[in-house]
Amino acid sequence: MIRIGILGSDNSHALAFSKLANLPDEAGNYLYDDVRVTSIYGLDKERTQVVAREGRIETIVEHPKDMLSYVDAVMVVFRHGNLHYKHALPFIEAGIPTWVDKPFTILPSEAIHLINTAEKYNTLLAGGSTCKYCPDVLSLQQEFHHLHQNRSVISANFNFPGELTSPYGGIYFYGGHAIEIMTTIFGKNPISVKTDVHCGNLIALFKYEDFAVTIHFAEVSEFFATIYSSDKVITHPINISTVYRQGFQKYVDALKKGRMPEDFNSLLRPVLLLEALEKAIDTGGEITIGNLNIE
């Protein structure tokens, strides 16, 4: 049995992942016979009790380190990214596989230290936005790749929520989803970003070498992407309703195989891109994006 501990009860992800592992379907069948979320830690005692009860989690611990001897893996899912580093680090140092939700961290230095620690202790490290596993995102990736191979892409855009004033790190809170949707579909290496804010809504223009992608951050309930090429225009919905399951499945597969679902650069890249986005917002200028890989 793979025993998973949850660190952070304030996020909806804590309950979603717990239900996937611990609750049977209407026919009484479990998604996994050999995976359970067995422990949880949260800063809000009442909220933690609610998640434990509804997610059928056996144990609430008083301190994160109380889990060290009782879990085979952890998932760090606090809403605020500045809580991820300090809660993930002890488990990575102990060699316990660790999933760190989006944003992986807010400070690039913290992301780099987590990655270096995982390398040092040979710890499986995963995480980020589960939206990168969305079937619609992967379908758009294929559509874009085909058009880009033919050198016909002119530009693209998509919309996704993103709050400049979120108490959970501003644009870092939801921005991580949009950034990983972008890099999954359109490629890993934008070269610059510039922004504008109008009527409280953020618009970000990411330039690549031979095209550009505009992200419209707006609090709406439906998401769409459009790719403009010289041959045709493709508009496709982005339905993220199943991404909890797809992301959790990726982590379970990684645990069973003992192999990270993506490389370390995929964890650092969104942190660096969010930093560049924040600089563009703060300065009003176009920010050049440098190396996005571990040096």
C-alpha cells in the first residue's frame, strides 16, 4: 500500500486528491487498490478536520514532521506558494517522494534549492499545475506542433483566471496554471513578456522567436484557446474538469515506477516565467526572459 500524506488543507486540491484515493465510486470500486491518503496536516484546524472527514483521511498530525515515519510519499498543496518550500524540504531531505503543487515556489532560489536537494538525496520530485495534463491542452499541443512544423503559425491567445490582488501571492496563485498551459502547448522557451492592465484585467504578451501568445487573465467560467495560422484559425475549448484525476494519476504512476514524470527544468521553468511576468507588471516594460534551465 502506498501511503500518501497531504500538507496543506486550505486548498481544494487537498480534498480532491484525497477523494480520488480514498472514496469508492457508486459501484463500490476504488480507483486504486493500493494507494491511500492516510495523513494530513493543515494550518487551519477546523478546515483540516473537514478535509479529513470528507476525504476519509485517518490521521491528522500536529506537526508535518510527525508524518515522516508513516507515509511513503507526500503532496504539498498549500494555497500560498510561499509555504511550499519549508514544508517540502524535510521530506525531500528524508528521501520521501514529494509533489509540490503550483506555484512550485514563489522565489526561484527556493525552487533551485528544492531541486538541488532532490538531486542530492535521489528523491522523486514532481508537481506544478495539473492543467498541463488536460486532454484539451494536449490536443492543442498537437494542433500547434503540426502548424508550427509547416511554419504557418502567426499568433495565438487563450484566457484563464488570474488575480493581481489574490491574498495567496497575487498572480502567482492562478498564474502558474496559465504559464504551464502556455509552455505545454506552445513551447518551453518564450523570449520576452510585456503586460497591460485594463479594467482590473491583466493581459500578458509572451513573445517566442517566430510568433507570440497573448494570455487574457479574466475571472470567467469558460476557457478557450485560438491559434492563428496562414492556413486556418483553430479555436478550441480548454475543459479542466478532470485535471485533478490526471495529475494524481501522473504522480501515482511516478511513485510506482520510481521515476519523475517530468525533469527538474519543468519544475523551475514556471517559477522563472512567473517572476518575469511579475516584473513586467511592476515595471510596465518588456522583460527579456533568459535561461529557463538549471545551470
